[in-house]
Amino acid sequence: MVTKNNTIKILEMILLQRKGGKTTARIIEQLLKRPYNSNQMSKRLKISYNTASRHFQIMLKYKIVEKQKINYATYYFPSEALMNAEDEFYRIKELI
């Protein structure tokens, strides 16, 4: 089980200590509104499909997002851990 403190540390790491932190934050912000697949997210944020996909893979690794296959597409949505740390996400995002 991922604790809220662990989630906050993970968010700080992937958002503040990585070159792509700003893009990851933009993706998380959209995911908190509704699920997206890589293609939809790339169009929404005007980034490449590969960039969106890579950010999703990083977030999956750290259990920030979860995925669900629906028909032929894989949709990503916030994990319970991220939902529980949503306020902290917005606080950290302001530091980027």
C-alpha cells in the first residue's frame, strides 16, 4: 500500500527533480478531470504521442496512475494514492 507521505515524496521527485516535470504535472492535472488515453492526451496538450506515452509509463511505475484497457485503447486515470494527495499535488505544482 502506498501511503500519502510516500505519494507526496514521489510527486516531489517526478515533478521537481526531473526535466519533464512540468509536462507530467500538466498530464496529472488533466487526469484529475477525466481519464485519457495517450492519443487523446497528446492532442489535448499538443505534445507527441511518444511523450504522452512515456510520461504515463513513468507515472505507472510510481503508482501515480492506473490503467484500464477499454476496447482497443488503454485509458489512464489517477490512482487512489494520487486522489488522496490531490491538494499536495497542486502545492507541489506551484513550485515548478
